[in-house]
Amino acid sequence: MASLGMSPGLTPAFSPEDHPYTPSDTESDMSFSSLPGPMSSRKAKPPAPPSHKPSQRKLGNLAAKSIGSGEFEPEKHFYPRVLNAHIHPLVSSFLTLGNERILARYTHLNPQVNFEALKNLLDYKPKFFQWAGSDLFNVTTSSGQRQMIIVETNSCPSGQKSMPLLSELGDDHGGYGVVIDSTFREMIGKADKSLGDLAVVYDKNPMEATGYAAVMADHTKEKVWLVEFYGNDPNPPVRWEDGVMYVRDKESKWHGIRACFRYVTQKPWDRFPINSKTIVLNSVISCLAGGRNKMMAARAYDFLNAELDGTGLAVRMPETIRNVTKSEIPLWLDSMGGHAVLKVPYSNAGQGVYTITNKEELRNFMEEDHHYDKFIVQSLVGNASWSSVTKAGKFYHVGTIPNKKNHTFVSDLRMMVAANSNGFKPVAIYARRARKPLLRHLEDDPSITSWEMLGTNLSVKVEDEWTTEAQRLLLMDRKDFNQLGIGIDDLIDAYIQTVLSVIAIDKMAQRLMKENTVGAPLDPKYPWFNQSVFDFELFEALNPDVALLQEIMH
């Protein structure tokens, strides 16, 4: 099979994005119908910590800020080294290929792939999940078969601030402009202008959130409200009334919002309704269906792979065991040869991800208190001598090109995509490397932990504050890109895998929204509002985690 083709047996996900929740620990057989009410005597679980902690003096006093046209300043929305970087010609070539040439190249190298099936996938128009980013590993087998595999796919992905400008576009907005122009502006075409203004609402990554707001103001020639929105704010500057979002300015005046660009990533289901008259990019259902829920993402990938059977296409991912209780974890670990990755399904930024290669790492995990009930166990991709044993054999990291000390580092690749009525397009790419080089054998240096060799997320906690280790960021420029040891066909493979994973999650989101047969008659001005409702019964069957179900219900 060609190197870009599907590998049977790799089955989905491991990675990083942006801030913590703490995991989950107690087991439960409870069903959704028997969830305890607020007065229940059921023993309280440790609370999930607040997502992104602004200073307490800010909370309760936050206000929406008005952004006008002409306020975009590149130095505020890109890392300094990005502004001075020159994009690598190979990356530039990939970004300007277009789907038709990508389709021709991929099917040429992979004759087993059904041409029409892949064309339909690249032309697919998502209903709920129009903007996403996937993290991928470049892996190989002992026989040298290389391929890109999906680690995880995120809604509201970061990446713009790390992407060198593509000079062919002729402007300084970069990927910000691509997402706003190709996706957001098409969405707001159906919005009711009488509802009010446009807004960007965020709970992290102000560098990119403010960038989207400034570009939105430039491209629409309208005022855009920029507002921080945290789950633990006692007096939040955002409220919902009859499906319409309102934001509060510094004069305490409330403004209606007809369309919102959501950069709220930490448990967004506790602040955004699933149905709203205000148009939201992305809808929060995309997060529940897999964009911020690794458990449902794994289900979504399995469903799409079954649908694509016979086309030569599939979402490739580490072997994944879902809905595992804490007490079952040692048993699954043994079945994978003692090496595995344990994940809290609803966390990100590399938080709630545990690489287990020895008894001490397992003991440390088992001794932690966790907020959620169920976990994911995945096969571990390490070095050739210490990867998980799976049904398809062992997969291990290709890693970076050896440096002058002959050290090879694990790296991952972030591929951001956006979609509209014309299908998908790549928007931004960056890579990250691990802190320590890969050891050939774990016993070569017992002082190095598996996470130091395998964890690529850049977010680190120093004295209760979160910071970024930007020195491990690898740009798509002439200097950094060559370290990755990948070519244009690897980028095409990563793009195809990202598109498949996004489609899988979007189709899962559609499955989770059932037709509303008992609600009020549909409003012709907002035909999408309450046309369908969240299917709690199906969600509970697929993701039986009581703590999460309580969060959604309340």
C-alpha cells in the first residue's frame, strides 16, 4: 500500500491545545434518567477547576470592547518571530494547490482510493463544524510504512499567530482573513440584522481572538464587540434571552448580537446554548460531538470509517478503548504491553493526558482525584522498542531530523482548516516538538519521563500560572520546516486526514440533533432555531459519563 494510504488497525487520537480541566475518577452505573438533582445526597465529586483563570478582580467587572475597522496591527496578532519569518516554498506550494490538484495527487499515489468518494468529501459542506484544527503524528512501522495519524481534532483551534504570511495573498491578515472571509461572512448572510451587531467572544488566547475581531471589523466595515466570557464569572458580560446573545459594554448597556465568532473553548456547553437565534461559529454541538470531547470523537471516527468501508479511505488513529472506568485501566494497560496513553476526554492543552510506560507512572495516575467518570485508553506511539502492541502491530514516531548531537525529537503537526459551501481549504499549519529527545530504550536514562519525550503541548504551569514554551514551536518557515523531515505529500496526507476527522465530527453532531416534534411552530425568520433538539438519550448511550451529563443538563 502506498505511504499515504490507509493503514488497517490504526484506530483514533493524543495531543495538546489550550488549558486544563482535571480528569475524572469515580465509576458510575447511573443512567441519565436517574441523575441526582441539586439536593441529592450523592457524594460530591471534586469540582473541575475553572478553565482559564483571569484575576479575581477582573471577574464581575468585564465589559465588551468595541473594535472598529482599521485597528488590525500585525505585531499584536502574530508572534514576533513569525512576522520576520519567510514561509517555506514547499508549504506555500501546498497552500496554493487547491482541492482539485490535491485530489489528483492523492489518488495518483493511492490508486486504492475511490476518486469520487474523496472528491465528495473535499466538497462536503459541514452543518455545524466549519472551522477546526487537527493535531497529527507522523508515524511509521517496523517495515518503514509512513503515514499521518490523527491525535485529536479541536473546535476553535489556535494557530494563526504561529503561521508565516503567505505572500501570494497580498495582505497582512493572513489566515485570520481566510477564516472570516470564506466561512464567517458566508454564515452571517442568513443572520437577521435586526438582532444587532457582530461579536467575538473568548476565554483564552487573546492574541488570536483580538485578531479575528479586528479582521472581522475590517472585512465587514462594521463595529465588532470583543468580550471575555468565563464560566466562573459571577457577573458575566454575556447573557442569553430567547435564543439571542447580548453583551454588556463599559456603560452597562446591553447590545444584541446577530452573529458571534466563538473562541470559548473551556466547557463551552456551560455558557452557550445548543440552539440559538444568534448564529455562532462553531455551534457548541460540534464541541459535544467531538471537537472538545475525545470520547465522542473516537465514536465519530468509527462511524465514518464504517461508512467509508470499501473506498480506501479512513480516519487513522491510535487504537482506542472508550468509556473505561478507573479500575479497568490496569487491565487494558496490560493488554497493550504495559505502554499506553490515558486521557480525560474533555480536557485540552495536554492537560488530562498521561503517558504510561512503567508502574510508577500508573500509580501516580491512579492516586489522583478526577472529576469525570470515564477515560480513554489509547495505544502509545513511542520509539520502536517501547510502543504499544496493537492488533496492527507497533507504530512509532518518525520524529525530527537528528540534530548535531544526533538527537531525534517527537513532533506533532497542527493543520487548521475552514469550510464553506465550496468545501474545505487549509488555513494554517505549525508544529511542536517535545522537551527531551527520544530514547532508543527507556532504561537508557531513567531520569527522563515518558511525557518529557512524548508531550508536545507548549502550555506549561509555573507557580499556578500558565505560560508557553515558544522555543519548542516549529514554524512553517525556511529555518524550522526542514527539521520536520516531511514533504508535500505528507502535508496532503495530513490535510486529507484532517478533513475526514472534521466530517466525522460534523456527522456525529447531526446525529445528536433530532427533529423537534413537540416544540412551538418554527419561526420563518429563524428556521434553524429549535428545528432540532439535542438527543440526550443517544448522547448518554454513546458517552455515559454522569459528571458530563450533569454539566450539560444544568
